[in-house]
Amino acid sequence: MQKEAAIREPLILGDKSYSQITEDVMAPIVGSPTMWWKVLITISGIIAAWGVGNILYLLGVGIGTWGLNKTVGWAWDITNFVWWVGIGHAGTLISAVLLLFRQKWRMAINRSAEAMTIFAVMMAALFPGIHMGRIWQAYWVFPLPNQFGSLWVNFNSPLLWDVFAISTYFSVSLVFWYIGLIPDFATIRDKVTGGWRKKLYTALSFGWSGRAKHWTRFEEVSLVLAGIATPLVFSVHSIVSMDFATAVIPGWHTTIFPPYFVSGAVFSGFAMVLTLLLIMRKVMGLEAYIHTKHVEYMNIVIIVTGSIVGVAYITELFISWYSGVEYESYAFINRATGPYWWSYAIMMTCNVVSPQLFWFKKLRTSLMFTFIMSLIINLGMWYERYVIIVTSLHRDYLPSSWSEFHSTFVDLGIFIGTLGIFMTLFLLFARFFPVLALNELKTILKSSGENFKKADH
Amino acid sequence: MNFVFSKRAKITTLVLMALGVIGIIGGLNSHNPHDHGGQEFWSNLLVCGFYFFAIALGGLFFYALQYAAEVGWSSQLKRVFEGIFHRNIPAFSLVLVIVFIASTLHVNHIYHWMDPGTYSEFVIPATVEGEHSTYTDNAEATGAQVNLGIDKIIKNKRAYLNEGFWWARTLVYLGVFIWFGNWFRKKSIEEDALDGTTLHVKMFKRSAIFLALFAVFSSTLSWDWLMSIDTHWFSTMYGWYVFSGMWVTFMIFATIATLYLRDKGFLPKVNDSHIHDLGKWMFGISMLWSYLGLCQFLLIWYADIGEEVIYYQQRFENYGLPLIVMCIINFVVPFLVLMARDAKRNPVFLRLSGCLILIGHYVDVYLLVMPGTMHGHSHYSWWQPLMFLGFLGLFVYLMLNSFTKAAMVPVNHPFIDESEHHSI
């Protein structure tokens, strides 16, 4: 039998019972939408519409509407792409890696983190798609036979590896997420009475009966998927980093990139999870399930991954000098003191310095402070990619080719638009899907629930 | 219950150490025609010293990680971890310091950048046949001529790679590791006689501080002690690669030690689930090592920049076979053998694959050092494995001796109940 030490803090607060967990999770699904939800979805809907408008404008007029030029051939597009893929990492880490590590606190956050992953990867995939110019030929990125009318893809290109990595990642994350949802959909199906809801959740729950056999298979599949998803956490962002690191551009070509990108991705992903969950727990009344201890654990993940990223920044900086390679040294001096010094300063402050504040228990258990920090980190990680991409490109080998990047309203509109689309999808998820893995949570109620822990000791 | 150091184990470790002494004597008298001044002997001493130091340091890291991450299942094994690092970190620090002193005094030439001929502006040629030239940066010195052999790249690294700063760093690393190792051990034994969790909380906090220091030192020490051997070459991944090697060799050592202690009856509450978890760590960190090694290689190979590929070119040309065999052992063996759940619960599988991977990582450290110090001329002969066995004997002796000094299973550890009921 599993035991939980008295020293561990309870994960479910208050005097909850099995049926209360079900009721708490189902409340937003069966109830009518709250004022908060209506306001938020209206705002995000408007922003999403603005984004879609900008995308259509881009497709109609062309890539020239972005601020790219012949020196800075990649800027916000790939920055946004990497940023969104990075955000997606937290979901898989929480659902797969923390499952393998038997971290029970993940049960309160995994469902929404996985949803976030899926929406974030969708936003990421949008950028290479619209960058192609002729989006109707987007399927050319796949290795299709020549008769299909396309050219055979270049297997030596990390951009192609990206296609494979991200599509695999997306499919596995989606399946993982959906498998976890099935028993919870079934619980909702059994609770709602009639109407379209009954039909919807009956279809979604795939005939789940709750028999022991179903549960055994469910657990086996979860473990297998966790096993598959764990290397994917590493592979996706490693391959994204290779988009840069396989090149010979100073500032891009450095061997630490793969693990450092992975760590940075988890870092930014956790920041986004915190941003979303700190609002969600309040608006949806989930304070008993997602509380200070969960936030503290996530903040510890943030210190760890932020510090790994910090060590990587310093390593890169140091080795650029140590290498004695003039171009490499210059790339880093230019980052820190060139025309884009401000973006480097934002990156360093937001990603390396500010997370260190979480060493203080008072700060890492303060929800308000955490919320502000999560926004700071989201910003910092966007700037990290901007620094890597724009500052490494803008001063070409020939000074006559030196240039600067100026974003246009289309760059901005599309980026803000993806935030709107993302939020809209997330809000729809929060309204119609069980936002907590309620059946999984029930398994820890008796070992980690506050009232049960008290009774035990 | 304290561990009893059996006569048989004592004799075995002492015999291994005796073999090691023979190996050292053999090394000092070796006749490699390309070897000047015992370079091969000293390089092997560095390989053995670093290899075992890394296992012990990996132990201290993992131990601190257990506290910082509030891990329950492993609390029964903490005396095993302590035994691995507690005496071995100081002992193998000493081995490393001996190599470093010899390098600084130019007894060996492991660190090319320590040679004043590489960075001095001027040379005063020897007047008497057979004497060494002296080097200086002072143009006014009598008889000074411009040093044509100066290595500009090494000279530019002088701000970091100079004996004073390098020794200061080395002593800080070793001092910090020894201090933390002793402190953890002391407090851990104190906890046995105490009630409450004050000490546990203190250790939790200290372990976080240790991990922060370790995060920096694990990278810098591998640049200082290993990467600087190939003085021109650089790779940002290097530190993490070396770190993952440390970690995996420790995990294997801990697994084998736990199996031994369980068989002898000193860990009565350790069940298959604990062994399974240790096996998962062996598997997982082997994959981490492979991942980091592959990424480093792939990026250097793909970009094909002369300054960088030379590192792998030297290794493929002169050490191709050991390099490939090492990769197969360290990646393919754990991948195939330890993938299945049952394999990770099977002592025979764990011991066999563990010993094989331990040898694989010895070859890895060998390949980190030798191509830089001996170039294509190293010659693997009988005294080198004997030397390795000797240090293995010393390591195991110190570990087993440490086990006798405190109760094998801690009492009053807040997670001990969780660990005893561990079941997966």
C-alpha cells in the first residue's frame, strides 16, 4: 500500500468527498456561462478576429507586408513559432515526465496544461504555414511522391526534421490528452440529463463503462504514451534549436543549443501554465485543487529551468570569448552592446535574474507575485528568441549588408491575433471540457486530501 | 544495523589495490617509444582519478537532489549514497591534485597551455647544451629573443587559463564538494538521534544551495580539467556532457552497491520497487548521456567548421574502434537491455549491463583525455587496466568502510515510512 509522509502538504484542501470533486469540476459545464467567461471570450474573440484579418491580408498581399529585409530574413515569424512551441512543452512535461516521476500534484494541472500544449502547437504550426506565401501548397513540406506535383523534400534540412518532430509531437499530445479525457467525459455523460449535452458527451466518451478492464487498459496506455511522450519533450525543441545550430552563423552555431532550448521551453511553458491557471482557479472556483503548494512546486520548476537557461547563457557568452573566434566573440558583444542591447537586457533580466527571486519562500508562495513573474517570463522568453534570431542576423559579414529590423502592424497583428485565437480555444475548453482530471484526482483524495490526512495522524 | 565489512570483501579490495600498485609501478616504467616523460602514465592517472571522482561527485549531486526534490522512495538508500561519496570525494580529490601538481611543475605535459613556450612573448635560449630555454614577457631581459613558437590562441586564453586562477578554481571546487559532503554526512548521522524535522528542513535548504553551486562548477570543472587539454578546441555542450557521464556512472554504482547490500541482508526493507527505480535511473540517464553526446557530435559534424571538427577527426582517426564500441555499450546496451520493466527488476540484468556500461564510461573518460595528451600515440598495455582495478579497489574499500560507520538504514527520516511502503 502506498503511504504518504505526514510532512507532505495536502494536495486537495478542505473537506472534499468523491462526489464533490465531480460536482466542482462539472459546475461550469452544466451551469450557464459566468459574466467573467463572457467578457473574456468576447475580448479574445475580437483579438482573434483581428489576427485572422491580418493573416488574410498577409496571404493576399504577400510576405512583404512583414518587416523582413534581405539581411534579416527571419524575425517575428520564427520568433513566434519557437515561442509557441516552447510554451507547448510544459503540457507534455507535466503529463508525461511528471507522471513517470509519480508527482501527484500534476493531477490538478495536467488537463489544462495539455490543452494549452495542443493549442500552443497549433499556433506554432500556423507560422511556417503562412510564411510559405502559397499556403495552398503547404502540403509540400511532406515527402510526397513527385507525381503529386511537388519536389522531393530535403532530408538534410532541420526544417524538415521540424515538420516530423512537430507533427509527431502534436499527434501524441492530442492522443494523450484525449485518452485522459475519456473517463471524465463518461462521468459527465452519466451525470447530465438529456439534451444535446448527453448526446455530445456520449459520443465523446467512446462507450467507456468504467469496468476494471477498461481501467487497466487505460493505465497501461497512459504509461506507454508517457514513455513515448518523454523523448518527444526532448526531441521537438532540440530539433527546433537545430534550425539555428546546424548553421554556421555566429550566435547560432553552438553545441549547447538543444538541451538549453528544451530547458527554456519548459521554463516558458510553466510560466504560461501559471498565467492561465492563476486566473482559471479564481474564475472557476478551483482554489481547493490548485492552491499555493501547486504554485510553489511550479515556481521551483521555474527556478530550476530558469537557472539552467542562465547557465547556458553564461556558457555561450564565456565560450564565445574563450574560443578566440573573432566572429563568435563579436556576435555576443554585439548582442549585449549593439543596437539591440535593450532586447538582450530584457532577456537577461526576465529570464535569469528575476526567477532567482523565487528562492525566497515568501515570494514563491505569493500568488500575485507569481502571476506578475509569469508574465515577465513569457515576455523574457519571447525576447530570448528575438535576440537569438534578429541580433544574430542583422549584422551580416559585409558591413554594407548591415541592416535593422522594423516590425510592421502585420507582424504585430498576427502575433497578438494568435494570442487571441489561443485564448478563445482555451476558454472554450474551460467551458465544455472537464478542466481537472477528476477521476485521477479521486485516486489521491484519501492519501493527499486535507481531511483524510488530518484523520490519519 | 551497521554493515559488517566481511573478510572476503576486505581481501578482495586489498588484492585489487595491490594490483593497482603493480599497475602504477608498471606505468612509471612503461616503454612507449612515443611517450616522453611518463605522459601516458600521468594521463592514465588523470583518467582513473577523474572517473572515480566523478562517480563520487555524481553521488553527492544525486543525494542533494533527493533532498531538494523531497524524494521519498530513496530515503532508505541514503546511507548507500553517503557511503559512495563521503570518503571517496576527498580521496580522489587527492589523486587529481597529485596529477595537477605534477602538471604545474611540468613533470607531465597534460595541459599544453601551462607550457610557458606557448604564451610568452620572448625566449632566452639555453646557453648550455641539454638545459631548457627560459621564457619571459620582458623584452629587456638579457639574451631575450622574440618567441616564434608562441601560440596566439593560447595566449588569448591566458586570462582564464593561467596557473594561479586555475588552481584557485580547482581548490574552490574541491573545497566546496568536500565541505558539503562532510556536512551532509554529519547531519545525516545526527538526525538518527533526533526527533522532529528541523534538521531535515535544514538539509533541504542546504541541498538547494549545493545544487546551485554544482550547476556552475560541474561545467567549469570539466572545462578546466578536461576541455583545456585540447586547448584550442571548445564546445558549449562539453560541461553538460561530462556531467551526464558522472551521473550515470554513479547511478550504476549505487544500483550495484544496493544489490550487494540487499543480498547480504543489510537493507531488509529494500524491495523490487526500489531496484526498479534505480534501474530506471540507469536507463534514463544513459539516454540523457546519449542525447547530449549525439547533439554535440551532430552539430559539429553538420556545420563542419575546421576548428571544431578536429576534435572528432582525431578521435575517429586514432581511436575509432574504442569510440564506436563505447557508443554502442553506453547507448545500445541500456536501450535494449533496460527498456523492459522486468529487466529493471532483475539483479542479473542490472549487474551485467551495469558493469558493461561502467567500462563503457571508463572508455569515454579515456577518450576525453588521451587523444589530447597522447595524440595518436597512446598504447593500451597491461598496466593500465591494473591501475583502473587498483583505484576501483580503493573506491570500494572506502565505500564499504564508510558503511560500517553508521546504521545502514536511517531512522527519523521523515520519508522513511514512505520508502518502506514503496510499491510500484
